[in-house]
Amino acid sequence: MKKLVLILGLLLTLNSCFYSKSEPVKRQEFVNPIFNKTLLAYSKQTWNTLLSPNSISESPDNFSNPDAHIEKHNCKLLANKQDYIKFLCNVCYQDILIADKINCSIETILYKITEDDLIEKQSFSLHEQEPFSLEYFVTKP
């Protein structure tokens, strides 16, 4: 019986050593670090944007005012390439006319670097091929 307990203890010790030496799970980041920067609105209809591999956050200011309204959308990263990233997002906005009403939709959102070094955002509804919205951003220096 003592040998069995000793062998089990040895196996558990070896098992814990194996897992402690394995590489820790790395935080997923974008291939191109430009997508990690704050995207500044290029027009008055666009909000400043912060991207992460699992969300998109939008704010009318520069994310510096803690009292400012921030829209955050949960997303799944579909593509992480050098010149573009692609998300599948659950996008919810509060209705402007009805305070308690929230409108949600599933959208594919593509951020890509244009030839003039802007970041172009294209939003697609779930079953449409053509973007219903185009926005442009510049990155923080």
C-alpha cells in the first residue's frame, strides 16, 4: 500500500513539473502592430476606436474621459493578416428615439490598410456581400 501511494505521489509530482515547464498561453495579438494603436476618427461621423482580438471599443473622445460614452462590441477574430483583420461581431446600439430600446445585429467587420496609409473599416450584415458602411481612421503617431 505504501508503495502505491509513493508511486502515485511521484506521478503527480512529475505531472505538475511537466505542466509548469510548458509554455504559458500567450495573449493573442494582431500580426500588424498598427492595429493595436488607437484608431483616430478621420471624419465627424466616425468615433475613435480601440481594437482587441475579442472586442471593438468606440468612443467619441480619445478614451481619456472616464465619463464619456463608450460602445463595446463582442467579437470573434476571423482573420489576422498583415494588411487586414476581420471580425464577426455582435453589434448593439441604443436607439436614439427610444431610450430603453437596444438594436443588435451580427456583422462582419473588416479593417484594412489602404494605399494612402488610412485604416478603412467595412461593415457587412450577416448575409450581404457589399459593405453597408465605410469609415476611415488614422493611427496615433
